[in-house]
Amino acid sequence: MNKDELAATANAMVAANRGLLAADESTGTMGKRLQSIGVENAEDKRRDYREMLFRAKGIGQYISGVILYDETIRQKAADGTPLVDLLKAEKVIPGIKVDAGAKDLPGRPGEQITEGLDGLPKRVAEYYELGARFAKWRAVIDIGAGIPSNHAVHVNAHALARYAKICQEGGLTPIVEPEVLMDGEHDIVRCQEVTEEVLEAVYRELHLQQVFLEGTILKPNMVTAGKKCATQAGPDEIAARTLETLRRKVPSAVPGIMFLSGGQSEEDATLHLHLMNAAGPQPWKLSFSYGRALQQSALQAWGGNNANLDAGKAAILERARANSQACAGAYKKAA
């Protein structure tokens, strides 16, 4: 394990008010995105869309890294240039999703466990050779009647720690992503309770498996009420409770916390990040690792028509710039 390299990558990911573009949608998920704009889910269409994002000139000012899918890290642009090389040209670090998705947890209805540990060391070695320098693994925790169970929290935390250790041994800085879903009817207090429970379990497992925290990134949910809750918290309460939760449970050795958007709108995800950073210095850098909350406007602007590439590039740059400002606590919504 090269601790210096792992730490250097982690710190570079959160440097200079930059964040991550999550472009690691599976083929099925990408199909749903394309379907929303009336575009066929074909390999060349997936490539064209992602190539547009990666070719946005100057994106490296705001985006430090991009999380890729297995297909994407192997793809070449229309002119034959590897997509990874497009990122490197903008001084953007390539990363890779390495989990195999969340599956039903045996004996626990309504709960899931993320798979993909089998054969992971070999895959990590291959991804490193393909140019990746960090990895991502997402654990999913749902809130509902009688859930999450202690068992579901524990097995997902254990798997996250195993993944993180394997990645570090193979040279990839791991993003640890325990996502407490914002679906459901729970209020913000319940979300905070569960998020604290999950983070405590995750860091206990990371400690037990001797994961080098200085060479990791945390990608958590923000603390919000469930989408179906009748009482929705305002932006200030979301920011305050999220910070309170993180200060209670996340060690200061972790270089950065890069939030997932979790289904929030582009504007909400940016505003909440801004409010947390505007609250003043924290033990770790606070940044973003957004998918839909960075891409939605760009997807709509492109519309599956390569005549609209410039409009799509302008849209991704606008959202990336806004979130970079939020990292500095200096975001102001456009009039």
C-alpha cells in the first residue's frame, strides 16, 4: 500500500473548491436517462453523451475527478481518443465504480446488500492499469417500518470496509458511500438518527479492518426528510443537521466529504452545499459528487442531437461552476 499516493489522490479530489462528476450510471440507468429525452439506449449514444461532458473546455477548473462505469473507462471517443485521455487532458482524475449493485438481503425484506467483492482485487488491478486512481462502492440503507435493522447496517458497513481495504492495497483511493435513502415518509429527525448510526458502524468497520483514513473520501447523503414526509425541512435546518451529524461521527483524519445528491434538484443540492461551507471551516473539506444534480440540464440541452453539443457543454459547465462556488461558500443563485 502506497499511503502517500492514496492520500495525495484523496486531497487532490477536494482541492481548489472542486468536486466530482458521477458519470457511473449502469447501462440500465443510463437507458432511463436517455429515454427521458426520447433517445435510444445504444452504446454510441451513451458514448456521445459522456464524450460531450468530458470535452467541456475548462471543466477541470471545477471538476477534480469523474466516476466512470466499466463500459466508459474502456470506450473511445468518436475520433478514437480514449475517454480517459480526454479527462486527463483537462487534469481530471479518472475514477471507477467497482460494486455490482445492491441486491435483496436474504432474510431481511425491504433491505439490501451491495455485492461485488468476489474477484475485486483483480478488477482493481485492471482498472488501475486503465488509468483509474480512485474507486466507488455504494451501500444502500432504506428507512421504513422496522428498518434499517442492525444486521443490514452491519453487513453493509463490513462490505464497505472490505472494499476500501482491497482498493487501497491495489492503489485506488476508495470513496466510501453509505447512502441513507431519502425515499419514504420519515422526518428529518429520523434521517439524522439513522445517518449517525450508519456512519458510526462504517467507521468502526474501517478501523477494525485497518483502512488508512487519510487515503479515503466519504460520500454520504445529506440529512433530509423523506420525500413523502408531510413536513419538509428548510435549507438551513438541512445544512445544520448534516454538519452536526458529520462532526459527531466522521474522524478528522478523513480529507474530504463529497456529498451525493440523492435525488435532490440541481438547485437544492447546490444551495445545501453552499450553506454548509458558508458556516465556516470544518475538520474536512466539504464538496460534491453529483450525478443528476450536475447532469440534468446538460442532458436536456443536448437532447440526443449532436448539433446541440455546445449547449450541453455550456450547461454542465454552469452547474459545475455553481457547485465550485458552493464549495467556497460563495454561491449566489442566478437572477
